[in-house]
Amino acid sequence: MKPINVGLLGIGIVGGGTWDVLNRNADEIQRRAGRAIRISVVADKDRAKADSIVKGKAKVVADAFEVVRGSEVEIVVELIGGYTVAKDLVMEAIGHGKHVVTANKALLATHGNEIFAAAQKKGVMVAFEAAVAGGVPIIKAVREGLTANRIEWIAGIINGTSNFILSEMRDKGIAFAEALKDAQARGYAEADPTFDIEGVDAAHKLTILSALAFGIPMQFEKCFREGIQKLTKADIRYAEELGYRIKLLGITKKTNQGIELRVHPTLVPARRLIANVEGVMNGILVKGDAVGPTLYYGAGAGSQPTASAVVADLVDVTRLITADPEQRVPHLAFQPDQLSSERVLGMEEVETACYLRMRVQDKPGVLADIARTLADGRISIEAMVQKEPGEGEPQVDIVLLTNRAIERDVNRAIARIEKLPTVVGAVTRIRLEQLL
Ligand code: HSE
């Protein structure tokens, strides 16, 4: 059979890895796909760099639109990133009847509904395994491997940079700013590191996972986000003393009230496998009603791991290209006319347990006042630690773990505690999940 021609848009870190893996494993890939997969044209603004990688084995152009408009390729691989030019390129490629493979989580989380609708209309595939958790085949697992299940919830460490920062803070006892510098020096952080540390990147990925798990449209704007930038060494240490680790988790859960969609630092029991996912690695727990909890672990970024996912998509598209479009695996796991309009809950409606830390005057009655305020808000205390004051220190830290309570009630109780004359400054709240 004739080789299938691919146009590669962007030959940077992931594009270079894709070129490398496709060439190095060409024979194995052909045996699996049933025909050779060949990058026939590469578009990159830096033509000299592209030439030095492809060494005459593919045509190199500077203008990516030339590739999506031309007749040469059947599959376009978009590895440019962002959601301006990348969106125009993907939409034009679809418009010209080309299949698309992309690693662009930001693009899909924000414009996925439009992109998938256009692809459906044109009968082309848009494959995106590399968009979530790099080399970990989580899209395939949720969309196909777990297709028998009602998915109950997903909780994932899906941003390697923030996980690296939290691991460094715990291992080395260093502050957030120092750990961030370290992550940047190692080249882990996104071009704009706020995307990593403020949970934007994780929210993009979680939006995609939630759509796949529950058959809902992408709703990035409804995803609650809290980053890791305010976590202190003390919180990490206290959590550890109570038997927990703090992880930036993306959590999506189906409840009787609606769907939870939230990214925030979370206390997780230290004995859970996911609590031991360290450094830049990713780990995603998926709970299905039939299978129970399943865990997927691996490299969430990097040239070759991400290329592994891009090339897997190329093989999938190559295998399915001749299949009847109606019979292909649906882009978002559920048939496009079967998407649900189930509500995404506001964060105030979500129920979680909490870690609360507050600094108080070391005086009689302080603890009683705090406990009464929580009780008035129907919030039950699960555990409590009061740290001994340092020599001559008039203030102490109190750390409480609460039972599960509605966020709105916890917000009210925190506001009241902060008004107590014996409480100094703000209360730190970190949500807690048992993940059972
Ligand atoms: N910046 C991302 C991370 C890389 O740290 O996980 C891939 O999405």
C-alpha cells in the first residue's frame, strides 16, 4: 500500500521528537499501521533549523498554511501551540478534508466544540492523545478502554511542573519561589510559567478529560482553578505530619447535583499510590463503576514521550482512514448527538473535606471559639494539631482537618474565624480528598 503523507506543523521539541520516533521505528510502525507513515512536508518559521533536522528527507516550508491548503498531505500534525494561528490552521486543514493530530490542550479546551463539530461535518478525524499527560495513553483509556463503565470520577496530577515544584518543596524543605526557579532552569515550565503554577494548563487538560468521561461539551470557563503559588513550607510539613501529601489535582466528578470540575492543591493520604507520583511525572486515577479505581502513570511532557502519543495518533488515523466516518471511535467518546447538557457545578456547591491552618494568640478560649464557629456552620472537626509556641512567641499555629462540608458553608466559617480578635491574619484552606 502507498505510504500515507503527513504534514508536520512545527518542528520544535515535540515535532523534533515526532520526526525522530517515526524514522527510528519506521518498520515496526508500518507493521502495526499496515502502511508506511511518512512526513513529506515540514512547516517551521525557522527553516534552517528544520533543514538541519530533516536533512533533505522532507520538503521544508516556512508558511504552515501552504501545508494545510496543499493537496500533498492527508494528515496534518499541529504542534505549534497556542490558540490563535493554531486554530486557523486546524480549521483550514479540516476545511480542506485533512485529518488532524494535535497536542494542543489549550486549543481543544477553549475551541474544541467548534473544531469537533467541523470535523464531524467534514468526516475527518481530530486525534489528541498528546494533549493530556504527554506519553500516558489516558485519552485512549478513558475513551475506549473504559467504555463499558459509568465513570464516577477522575483525579489527576496532570501538570508535571507544579508536581516537580511540590516534590522539591517537600524533599528539600525549600520555599515555592526557589523550587520554581529550579523548574525553570531545567526547562520544565511552560513558556508562560503562570499556566503551570496557577493551574491553567491542568484546567485545560481536565476540561478535555471531563468531556470524554461524562459526554459533555468542553467547558473550560466553568473550571474552578486555584494554583500552588500560595503554598508554604509549613503547610507541606503539617500535612506530612498528619499523614498526607499536597498535590495539585485536577478533579472531575459526577454527583447527583451535577458535574464537578476543579483544579486546586489537595491533601491526599500519603499511602495512596498517586500521592507518591513525584517530580515531573504525571499520574491519573480514574474510577469506573465496573472496574473500580485504575491508575495511569508516566511522563507527562518531553520530546520523545509526547512524540510517542503523537505517533500513536498517526497510526490510529492511518488505520481508520478507510472506515466509514459514522463507525469510527467518536472524538469525545460519546456519539456527537448524544452529548449531555448536565450542569457543571459552581465551586460553592462542591463538598470536600478541608485542611485549615490559622495563626492565633496563645490565650485560653481561642480553640473553643474556633470550634464553636465551625460547629455553628455545621462543620465537623476530624483532627486537630496545635503546634507548641516557640520560645517567647505569643502566637501559635492551629491546624484542623474537617469532615466533608459544602464549600459555601466553609467559606462562611472561614470569614467568621478571620474576624475573631484572637486570630491573626488569613486562614489557609487546602481541600482534602480520600480518593477511595
Ligand atoms: N507544562 C506542562 C507540564 C507540559 O508541566 O506538565 C506539558 O503539557
